Amino acid sequence: MPYYIWKRGGRIVAHSYSEEPRPAPAIEVSEDEARAMGIYVPPPVAPEGAPPEPGPTEAEDTAAMLIDHEYRLTLMELGLSEGGEM
């Protein structure tokens, strides 16, 4: 999991882990660099025995497939591929 810092005026104003890429003002640093700066916080750990996150319901899964199908049909009708080329 990447560790990020945000700086303002040369000073670190925030730091955290994130699963997703952060916007441009964020700077990715290694855990060793974070330790050297004195800002390292261990990553969050799920407690043992915690139930896994539930997956999509059957209705949500069907709706997602329908939306994807309609999107692909629309692209085909417009003569486009998924990348937007003709």
C-alpha cells in the first residue's frame, strides 16, 4: 500500500496510506523514508475474524452487466471502439 505525504511551504502538512493513486500535490514515499522523517504510521490491519466485505448482490451484478452491455452497443452504433478510435 503506497504511503503519501503532502507538503506546503516545504513543510509536511499531511501523510497517510492509500490504495488509490493520489493527485499531483501528493508525493509517494517509501516506508523507510517515512520512518526517517518521523512520520511513519503502520498500515491499518483488519482484526482477525472480521467478516469479509460482501460482494455485489445479484441485482447489482445484473445492473452492472446491463450498463456495460448498453455502453458497448452505443459505442458500436457510433462506430467507436472502447479506446475512442473510429
